[in-house]
Amino acid sequence: MIAPRRDYRAAQADRGYQPSYVAGTACPGCGHRAWLLGRRAAECGRCGTALPLAPEVAHG
């Protein structure tokens, strides 16, 4: 059974702006791109700002 697709853009309108880490993301705190990656979050290596990892969205 295939799980139903989620429309993350529509859900964003309900929860508001929540930055999350994806590869190549600049830090919203200092603008640098050096990250320490964990299993559930990424932390900026320069200023320490932590962001949750973005959910993986299947395209296709």
C-alpha cells in the first residue's frame, strides 16, 4: 500500500514559517554554510543556530 502524498506547501500556511535544513542551505543566523549534521537536526558550525532536517519529499 502506498502512503498518501503530503502537500507540504499547503501545510506551511497552517503552521507558519519554519526554516529547515536542506543541502546547501545558508544559516538564517549568520549566512554561512558550514553545518554539523546530526540524525534529526543540523547546527551551524559558526554561530550555533540549530535547524531541524527537512522531510524528504518524493518527486515523481
